[in-house]
Amino acid sequence: MEFCKNCDAALDGPYCSQCGQKALTERITLGYIIRSFIEALTNVEQGFWHTMRALLTKPGIVAREYLEGKRKPYFHPVRYLLILITAVTVITLVSGVYDLQQSEILHLQNDALGLQPDEKTVANQQKVQEEIKKYLNLVALLTLPFISLVAFWLFRKRAYNYAEHLVMVAFWSAELAVIGLPVQLLFLFFPGAIMYAFPASILVSAGYYGVGYRQLFKIGYGQAFVKGLLANVLGFILMFIAIMVVTAIGVAIFVAIFK
């Protein structure tokens, strides 16, 4: 009989029934370290790549199966979201896409308003951009609760609650980050196209959500697309309103304390 190398319990299967460690432990090598590191990030054994492939064409089916309890084939939605958002954010920053996007956006804004910013204004704008960089992956997560809230209201007569809509949005937002990455990298070669980035991303998101809602709720393509569009647009609007309200409250408190 074999015994667990961790707790000395008798083994009956590939995992120890007492502590959960694998029955067979391999010798530590460089390959083992690299493989363990990758598994720690993606937990491949629990379906990271399967989840990514399935969400590409079957977002609604993945959401339904996961919410109905078929969870073993799929990666945990929150971990999946955090890994992909972080990876895409790092690629965006390292490649210089973010800096290019912000530069083009400010240029377009100044042209539209007929402004010629001085050196101090430019320096302040750059300072703000550098601060945003530190929290760029968190900024990407801010829309989730608001899109989920709108979706919950749009499908309020369905069986899914707000938390379950959060799971859907977590899965779908992560996949959209991967889908949109090649398009973002194209801005390195076509920086003038940045003015179309936001409307294009909204349309792509609406289309992807539409596919998911059609598969999940068995509704028509038109209705699914419109509700996907409303979820994204109204979600963004609610997020900005919430940010402005919180900012106003923060300023009021600051003034009241340090007046």
C-alpha cells in the first residue's frame, strides 16, 4: 500500500482523501517549475483553454451550463476575467498602444474644441494618463456591475438574478478583451483610426452579447442585439454617473473638512 507523502494517510486513488495532495509527486525540475507557474496562472487542468474556445462561439451556452451547475469543464469566471484583463492590460501598456490611444484622443479633443494647449496643460494631461495607467486593469472592471445591473433589468422576467448576470458579464467581458486585442494592436499602424475605436468596441460588444443572449434566452437576433447594445451603452452611462456622483461627494467632504 502506498502512503501520502504529505500526511502519511493510506492512498486509494490519484489524490489523498485526507489532504487532497496528488498521490504521485514528480521530482522538481526546471520544466516542472515552468509548468507549475503556468498552471498557477491559468489552472489549465480546470478548463482555461476549453473555456476560451467555448466562449468564442458559444457564450450563451457556456453561461447557461455554468449557471445550471455544469462547472467542472469551465474555468472560474472571476479568475478567468482577472487573468485575461491583466494580460491584455500588460500587452496594451508594453506595446505602447495605450499611450498612442491617449495621445490621439487628446489631439482629437483639442482639435474639436479649437484649443492649443500650453506646456503646463500638456504636462498635466500626461500626469493624469500616468496615474490612470497604474489602475488600468481596475478601470476595465468598473463597467461590470453596471452592465450586469442593466442586463438584470432588461431580462427581469427571466429566472436569473443579479449575481448570475455578473457571472455572464465576467465571462463575456474577459472574452471580449481577447477578441479586441488584435484590433487595439492595429492602432500602432493606423493611429488615425482611434476616433472609431469606441463606437466599434460598443458594436462588437453588442454583437457578442447579442449572440450570448440569443443562445441563452432563445430570442430573435434583432431583440438580442438591441438588448446587448442597451446593456453596454446604459452600463457605461450609469458608470460615468456613479463616478461623477462619488467624485462630487468626495469633493464636498474634502471642502467641508479642510475649509
